Amino acid sequence: MPETRFVDLAMSIGVADRIAALISDCDAALARLGDSLDHRPAWRVEEQRRLLLQPDLRTLVALATRLVEEDPRLGPVVAPALADLTRQHPAFAPYHARVLAPEGAFLAHPAKPASVSVAR
């Protein structure tokens, strides 16, 4: 299954470590918030923590994409699996494009402006 393959490869490039760091950040934020009278910020952080404890596929794809953007050498590890995943889940196409062109590579080679002809 493409999902299983992608998840395994994402974990191999450090997604599990990033999730652990983000959970730690959530814990620190909750400690700073303490017993605030306004519970909305704490609720948001608690919800984020809950989602990180049981990440969905979209979260894993987003985190893997971010890791590739931070270290483009990781791209070849996950790009083929993300391509397979994108064929089944087209919503991941923007992530796949970012994995193929990390660090703003799209901007390094901007598209040439199209010439416009106006009918008279």
C-alpha cells in the first residue's frame, strides 16, 4: 500500500522525531498557559497535541515535506513514495511539488511571462 510505504519512509527521515519535538513544544506551551481564565488558547494547544499523538496521513505528509524543505537531501528518500501516494490522493499534489522543488526552487527558475496577443 502506498500509505504504509510513505509512512515508513517518512519516519525514516525524522518525522517521528519532529512529532516528539512538537509534542514537547505543546507541553511547554500548556505549562506556560497554566490555569488561565481564557481556556481557548489551552484548548487549541491540547487539540494540536492530541492530533500529534495520532497523526493523520495529511499531517505526516506535511511534516515530511517540511523536513525536505529544511534538508533537500531527504527529498529523494520520500519523493517516489509521495508520488505513488499522490496518485491515490490527488490532494497531496502540492506537497509532492514542494518535495520535488525544495527551498523555493520554483522561484530559482521563474516561468517566462506568456506573450499576450490582443485581437483587434
